Amino acid sequence: MLKGAARRARLCGALAGAAVAAAALAQQPNEEDSGPRAGAASSGSIVLYGKVSSGIDNYKAAGATAGPASDYKSRFRIFDSFSHIGVRGSEDLGGGLRAIFKIESGLNVDTGQAIGQNGGPNPNTGTLGSRNDYVGLASELGRLTFGRQNVFWTNPYVKSSSWLATNFGMQSGGFGRGMAVGVLRQSNTVQYASPSWYGVLEAVLSYSPNRSEGQGPGLNATAALWGLSVQGQAGRWGYGYDWVRDNGAQSALPGGTGKVTGNKLRLRYAYVPQAQVAFIWNRSDVVNGGALQAAPSATGLPDPSGRLHQTGWMLAWSQVFAGRYHAILELAHIDDISGCQTAGNCLNTRANGLIVAGRYLFSQRTRVYLSYSKWSNASNYNVDWTSAFITSATSLAVGASPRIVALGLMHEF
């Protein structure tokens, strides 16, 4: 208790200091790393920003293949969804070069602790810098940053995590049965973002030594992670391709070193202002037990095959009516896993997902919403609502279909 209180006190003190600095300098609320406004008191700028998002919901997961004893019964919860506070800024170094930084920390306003809805740890909350953090340089040649950064997770088209308490983690490789790509916010990452080519295309290259940093004597130190995103926008169209490979450390398995590869295609069409249709396709390839190189009994994989893969897609529609009423409809489908040594092990490893929601926009910063979200799992599958650690399940049984009905309120600053 004393250690937790001390940690929270240090976090509050650091953020309070940032708030004082932000009040003293020019603020740029609409740009991540913009320069200072004319008349600013110094050659740099600091912005304090964040979101507080909470509400009441009902969670249940029924239909487990093993029977009702493995179901999660209906329960009401007070939840938090992606609440955070951050500081970002820049300094003009002259000659078109800028120093940039960002420190972002997750908060659980429902409990004040670093835990998810199932009582387990939420590594994206509770400490200073638990979300996205970097320091770097930017110029007309691009941006080079070092820190804890998004790799493969980023998706500028479907923003359910900003709008609601739930989103399809599958859109960033969040599959079930151990098939998840597993690359979200990546610690110890260097990232280069190119300038926009002809105003329609840019590339982001990421590298992390990852597990290599902690390898012991005599072991290979080749467990690196690589990521590449190519994306852009032309008129009403947005498009992108994301690739990531997470390599495991030295393996004693007969098949050799494990790894996971993710591929994602995304497309968006904004047919009128504040309205869009978006499509995302995702594939996960798991080799030799994945980057953690564990047996199926530990990973949840349905089969000991050295090569498994799974694909899925989602279709999302969003439109704001009369400037106040926001309607959201999202559909998702995950195909059966392929590559099992025993063909029957891959049967019924699929799922269908649905999100229906409506939001009322009190202002540009304050919104209230009502949402219905459900994954319908086949008898040998167990994808869940794992984003923001909002599931109540510690380990969802195959066949159980998790459903969340939520009433939420959020405010951004």
C-alpha cells in the first residue's frame, strides 16, 4: 500500500510540474509536435493533454463448450477505457531542425490502480510513461525517435478506442487461441517516419532489440523486432499497409527459433465530412510456438504445428448527424486457423463480431455513449475484448461468447 501510494504521489507530482510548465508556455492542442506560437515566452512549446473515460457496463461470456461452469455470468461493472494524461513538446534548434518529445501515462479512474477489469495487471497504466513515449529530432527529412512507441497497432481509420469502451483488437492482430500478433506498444524502439512523398504517401520504419537485451551468456542475441508501415491519403481515400516480425530468442524446440509475423491492409473512404466507411484485413503467422516459443499448453495454440496462420477482416461505418449524433456500426469476421498437423484441431476456430453504438456530442471534448459489443466464438475459439484490459475473464474458455453493454462518458482536454 505504501509503495503504491508513493508511486502515485510521484506520478501526480511529475504531471503537476508539467502542468505548470504548460501554463507558462504557448500551447498547441491540435498538433502533436508543432512549433511555438508567435510571442511565446521561449523557443519551445509544451502541451498538456489527456482523456478521462469511464462508465457502467454489463459483461458476460456464455456458451462455453465445456458447459455453464466455464461461463462468466452477467455482472455490472464500473469501468475505465483508455484514460490517460500526457505531455508533448518541441524546441526549434534552427535550420529547420526541431527537438521533439512525448511522455504519456495511462490512468485507471475507476480504481486508481494499474489493473484491468479482471483484476490482473494493466501494463499501460499506473506509472509515468506507461503508454507512448519518445524523444527525437524532426526536420523536412522526417522524424527519428527513441522510446516506447506504437508498432503495427496504430490505425488512423477506425477509432473505436477513442470513441467507445470496446474495439476489435483483431484489427491490430488481436486473435484468439494464441494466434495474436502481440505487438502493440513496443518498448525500446527506434522509429523513423519519412516526410510525405508528393503529399500522398509516407513510410514508418521501426526496430527494437526486444528480448535480445536480456539474453544471458552463451545465448543468441538475435530476438529483434522489425516493423514497417506505408500509408497515405488522397482526397477522400485513406490507405495503408502494415508489416511486423517479432523474432523469438534461441530455442530448444526441434523446429528452431520461433517468430510471429503480422500483415495488415487498411482502406477508408470518407464519403461526406464526419462520415466514413473503412475496411481492414489482417493476417497472423505463428512459427514454432511464436516469439515466446512456448508449447500449445502455455500459448493456447490448438496444435503443435511449426507453422500456423489465421486471417480476419472488419468493416466499419461511422457518421455524425446534425453535428451532435454519432452512429457507429462495425462488423468483424475471423477465419478458421490453418496449418494444423491434426486437421480437426483447426476446426471451429473462427468468430464473428458486432459493435453497435450511438454517441451524443455535448461539445468537441465531452461525449456520452451507449454501445453493444459481442464476439460470437465457434466451439474451439476464444477471442475476447482484451483492448484496454476491459474483459472480466482471466482465461476465456473456448466457445464462450463475450458480450458487453456499456453506458460511458468521456472528456478530453
